[in-house]
Amino acid sequence: MDSIRRKQLEEFEKIIKVKFNDKELLDKALTHSSYANENGLKYNEHNERLEFLGDSVLGLIISEYLFKKFKYKQEGKLSRLRASVVCETSLAELARNICIDRYIRIGKGEELTGGRNKDSLLADATEALIAAIYLDKGYDKAKDFVLKNLKDKIELIARRKEYIDFKSKLQEYVQKNLTATIKYNVTNEWGPDHDKTFEVEVFLDNINYGHGQGKSKKEAEQMAAKNALVKLGVDVDD
């Protein structure tokens, strides 16, 4: 590892407040397969294997936290809440917050196609980083890192009940009680490509029943469906 890359990794360590014993492990977590392929690195010198491990470590940490935090939620509701917390959008947001997009090494081709801003690439790198922390510092340190960065997100999702599939709930209600066609329209979007906000309206037979905002079209549609359910007098609690 050259001195420039070592300095970059030391800067990143200060951002995440984790000092690695094995800098090569951190470097691997922040190396995309496209960079490895273009530079003749081996299959185990990029972050895909770490991503595989990190997915499980992250799942365990969040599952344990939710199990202890929400003592009266049933298994299905805990599973949906966990899925919302560890989804691609959530992990990509975390990645940007800790500047993974600045420090990850990607190939020239990937760079040209906007890879540094892709949610999927950033989410995968976040999982790889979690695995690297786990391997280098142990489970407790990995847990501290994850909860420090995702606890507020968990509280927000739980408070707003974003883990409930409001679109499915609206569909079920309409099929059972109404004879209407549901349609979602994106009415506005703003912000840079890597941090857009979308606004969506939901219509039942061309009548506007609600609107919602989100960091993705899917999230905005869920919020619009939730507001439509409220307007229809349907209980949106889980």
C-alpha cells in the first residue's frame, strides 16, 4: 500500500472513529470489484467476500437490537422493520454520511457511469466495512458502529411506521371495499442525482387521495398510500 492510500485510509478512520489494526482489511472493504478487475487484483482483494459476511453481521446486530427494543412486536413486524433498516437506500445513505463515496476505489469504467453515486455499490461497501470492523475489532465494536449510525434511523422508521407496506394495505382495502383503480403519479422531484427527493400523489379513479415524499419513488409511494388510508379512515397502526 502506498503512502497516499494509507493517508486516505487514516482520514477515513477519523471520520468513522475506528482505528484498524489491519489497514489492508479496511482497504479491501473500500475496493470495488471493478477496480480490482482493471488493476489485476485477485478475487479476494476486493470487497465482495466482505460484503457477504457483513450482510450477516449487520442482520444479527439489527435483529438483536429490535428483539430487545420492541418487546411486544410480533416476528413478522420485526422482520419488516429490520428489512426497512438494512435496505439498500438506508445503507447507501449511511455510506454517504461517512463519506464512503469519497474513499472507495472503483474502476474507470464504473467511475464514468456514475458508480460512485450508485446506491447498490455504496450499500455493498457499507456491509463490507461492517465485516471489516467485525474481523479487526470484534463483534462489540461492529455493534457500536452500526447502532451509532443506524439507531436514529430505526427510531424514525418505527415512529413513522415506514416498515408497514402501506401500498399493499391500500390495495387490499380497495379490493375489499371499493371498486376503484389505484394510480401513483410522480408530481415532483428535486436534488442532485445521488440525493433526490420525490413527491408522489395517489389517485383512486382519478380522485386524489393523498401525496407523499421520500428519498426514492418507492418510499414516496408508500407515504402517499399511508395518507390515502388515513383519509379513508383506515387504521394505519401495525
